[in-house]
Amino acid sequence: MMTPFGLIAPGWPDRVGNPNALTTGAGMAPSPFALSQLPVGSYLDYDSRINVTADGSNKVATWSDASGTWAFTASTTAEKPTLAADSWATGIPVLSFNGVDGGNILRGDEPHIDAYQSFLVARRSSADQNAVATNKTLYRTGRAADNLRIMTYMQRATSDTTQDHIYVLGPGGGSSPASGDGFGKGVKAIIGVRADGAANLAYVNSIASTAAPTGAVTEAGTYIGGDDSATSVRAKFDLARYLRVNAAMLPGGGEQVANYWLIEGALAWEYGLQGSLRADHLYKSHAPRATDYSGNNRLWIGWGNSLTYGLGGKMANAAAYNAAARGLTCENQGVSGETSDQIYARFQAATAAQLAKVTYLGDVWKNGGTDPDGQYEAMIVAVEAAHGMGAGNAHLVIVGDWIGFIAGSTEYSNPGRIAIDAKNAAIAAAHPNYYLDLFNLLVALGAPSGPYPDATAYAKGWVPDALRTGDTLHLNATGYIEAAKIVSAFIRAKTWDL
């Protein structure tokens, strides 16, 4: 009998991907990631190997989550899917949904949540879908706040010539449904859907759809295999696992994506689908380890005032990470309007867990307070001590004094600019492994060949106008996105996110 991911039994077959194949140190295997590491109550796990009640004809009447608290049920014989032993692999049965008009559907009693991340380990039937209706529902649920419908579905064979699309509607059935490729006839896949702000994203083996917006349709329950009110939209597929995670209860909250990739990777390795993950997936080459969740290596914290606050809001989903199926779990300790003394006072009260994170020291220089030079060095020393890697080797990003650089008056010839440049050069020389010349990298975006060409700003050494607000001090939303890309790329280049 094979075991759920994270509970690796001796001799677990390599044919479905054995995380123990990855070793560390003197041949010692790292501890694999386990669902039990997630906070109690943060997930519901429905596994075809356990808690399935079927009759003598293998018709499924109930399917309970691992805790036995919540369950899916089928009311009539026609609605009951079939439990097919060893259908996915030896020891892994599936619940097989026939997709006929008025056919198999399971109704769940689990409560709705808002920061949802749902995973279906599914195999599409090798036969055409029922042609009675265009859309064939795989999964439907709703949001807790407003019960707006969340849905992923297929289109029937005769109206979807590519035969490989999963569609997702935004909460409430928002228009412009987005599609994810890769779910052709007979294909095994991890079908995912997660909240993305006010929209939905769907995934097929880690390939994301575009975001689908909100609508107005509500949904009271949760359904697998069809629509409770329209019997013609039942889907023809096999299901080995359904997992729903409340991302709001995980480190970083509902906006971060790192744990989505972690859970998706764990499912892929358990069910032999790691080869189908996108080439740049963080867990393409090895199964997730316990430290991938519990360690601080992908946890980010930024200290500063309003400039860090604006940056921190963009870090979690910086394009440099999403493009490679990675995500930082971010804690934003930027507080608008604070002086350097106030920032330092908060830093001194930081917990050990906060100090252990990948750390960004932003606008912590003089801003209405006393000269912070001594404080700045003290912050660096504190982070180094918390990381335990020795001087110069912590996971730390420092950007020097760049607050005044955004203002239009700080051109290259300005005496204040010359003094700040000299100070930053000294900081870079003292801390070469940590220093990121963020301001000048932003200035470079205004080069004639850059994405925001601005001849005047580039010649004078300013950040392009397109990236600044009207107050000449703060970046605008686009500017913070570009800054987040630069910072996240710096962290990734150091491999501090692994």
C-alpha cells in the first residue's frame, strides 16, 4: 500500500517518484514535506485510498476527508461514481465519473473559504465528453465572503477541437473564461484553482491560465463532477485526490504563492506527474522537503518606511519569481512616515523568527531622525548573528541611502547627490555580498533602449518619470513593481530562495 505524500514508507516505488532519492550529507535522505506541517485546520484532504464508502458494486456513497469531519455524498445510484481499484497505479484507486446526463456527482458539506487553493489529481477520460451540453463541470464551490461561484470545467469534444483545455470562471462566473492547456484525452494532471486577488487562476500541471474576473452568480455548496441544478454538464474523468487549502492560514497569508508550488510539487511526485510539471518548476527535479515549508529560506522581511512599504506590497508576486514558479512569503515591515529611529526601535523588538528571514534593509537612513549610521551597521550585525553564517554571508539585501534619489533635483552634479554616492560606494565596499544598487538599476530603465525611455531623467541620473509619483519622492505602482523585480532577481541569483 502506498502512503500519502510526506509519509514515505520503506521501499516506496520509484515509479511514482520517491522523494528519498534526493540525499544530503553522508548519504542521508532529507525529511520529505508532509501535509501535517501545515497549521491544524488549514486544509481538507480527500484521498481515494481512505474514507471511501462503496457498495458491493463499488458505487461510492460517501467520501470523507482524512479527519473524518467533512464528506461528499451521492444521493442516488445514478449519481454515485465508481471506485476503481489500482486504476491510477498499484495501490491507488480512483473515483470514476461517467459524465452522462444526470450521471455521477458528489455534493460536499465543507464550509466555503476565501483564500482558496484547490487541487484535483485527475485523469480525463480517453472518450469524448458528453455532447448534451458544451461545458462539463469538474469542480464548483463558492467564496465565504459572498458565496460567489468558483468553477473549473472542460468543454465537450465536439466544441473544443484541441481536446486539452481547462476553463475557469472568475468568482461569480465572471466573463472571459481563461483556459489552461494540457488536459487532453486520457491525460493525468493536477488541476488547480486558487484565488488571485478578486479573480481566479486555474492550472494544468503547473501551467497557469490568465486571471478570470468576478461575476454575480452565487453557489451555496461544493460539487465534484457536475452542476447540482443542470444535470447535463456532468464531466467524464477519474479522480484520485481532492485537496483544499486555506492559504490565509499559511505563512505569508493568502496573497503569497510559494506554498501553492510546494503542495503542487508534492502531489506531482506522489502521483508520478513530476515529469509533466513546467520545466522551470521549483520541484521539477526533486520532491519538496520539510525545510521547503518550515525553513526561513524563502521567507522575506523588509524594514523601512513608506518606500519599503510600497515595495513590500509587490514582492510576494514579483514577476521574477512567478515566471519561474517560485514565490516569496513576504512580511512587510515598511511603515509610512517613520523616522530612522522609529524603524530601528521596531527592528530591535523583532522576534528570532523575523530576524532569521531573508532581510531587506530599505529606507532606514535619516528621515527626520538622528543620523543612523551606527544603527544601520547594528542591524546588519543582528541579521548576521540570527542567520549564523558569519560576517558577509547572511541572506541580506541592503540598498544604501536612496530616498532622495527619486526626487528630480538630485542629479549627478548636485553636491548632496555626490555625497550620497560616496557613502553608498563605501557601503558597497564594506558589504559587497549584500549591496544592491537598486536606485541606479531603476535609473537604467530610462535608458534609450530601456523599457521606460526618458532622455532627461537618464542624462541627469533620475528614476524615469514613468516610475515616479507627482511628489517626486515616491515610486508609483509601476515603479514598485520594477523595484520588486530587481530585488527578487537579486535574491534568486544568490539562490537564497531555495
